[in-house]
Amino acid sequence: MMAMALSNRVRVALTGLILAFGLSACGINNVPTLEEQAKSSWSEVQNQYQRRADLIPNLVETVKGFAQQEREVLIQVTEARAKASAVKVDASTITDPEKFRQFQEAQNQLSGALGRLLVTVERYPELKSNANFLALQSQLEGTENRIAVARRDYIETVRAYNTELRTIPGRWIAAILYPQAKPMETFAAVAGSDRPPAVKF
């Protein structure tokens, strides 16, 4: 009798191990794993945008000392930064296309204003040689590169997550176990970025 009870326990334990291995191999955890990776990537995008927003006041103040008559451009940069900082899209709302579009639009406006500021700086050779300005400009350029990398990584993790939600067996698993899982938004190219910029000499 004791041997039979031990044999049943061994069978139950083996069956449990086989089921656990089978379930882990079937991708039952892919949806939440990929969702968390995408949210983590989104956090890095926000981190880099915040780094840029933190650098802007220093850059504006440095330029302001040299280019007092360029107030309009400085005001545009400051206003664009305020708008970009006001539009918040966190990991829980990246499935909302409208909020995501608003966020992307605000960041694009800030990028455009910064571009105009840097073009304005070209008129001030003494500013271009100022050590503080050069350091800030270098940090800003580095941040723009980091933003591009963070956005690329986010797009890739969202692609994997959205693909999992749309393909079988991930689609079935999500429908049964994770009904709240929704596709996430990705970045779109700025309108007109498909045309090369006009170069004038």
C-alpha cells in the first residue's frame, strides 16, 4: 500500500512537472513578458525626452546672453518645451492612439523649435565658441541621438508585442488569459520627412 501511494505521488509530481514545462514552452507568458519589455522601452524614451527638456533651460539662458534680439526664437523654444512637458503619455496610455499622437506632435514641435534655435546661433560666432554653449550643444546632440535609439528600441519591442497579440497561439492566449492586452502605438515619421531638405547656397 505504501509503495502504491509513493508511486501515485511520483506520477502526480511528474505529471505536474510535464504540465509546467509544457505550459512554459507554449508561450503562455509571452504576452505579459513582451508587454513589460515594451513598457520598459517606453520608459527609456520618456527618460531621454526628459533629459532633453532638462537641458533646454540652460541652452536658452546661454543663448539669451548673446542673442538678446532673437527673443522670438527663444520664446518659441521655451513654449514648445512647456507644451511637450505638459503632454504626458505613460505606459498605461500608450495604447491610446490620440494621446500618443498628441505626445508625438508636441515632441516634434519642440524638435523644430530647437532646430530653429541652432540655426539662429550660426549668426553669432562668439556664441559658437563659448565653452558653455559648446558643452550644452554637444549634450543636446547626444540626447537627440539617444532619443533616436530609444525610439528605435521601443518600436522594436512594440512590434514584437503587437505581433504576439495578432498571431496564433499568442492571440488565443491573450484572448483567454490577458483580455485587457491591447496593441500599443508606435512612432510615425514627421509629415514631409520623406522628401529631402532643400539645400540653398
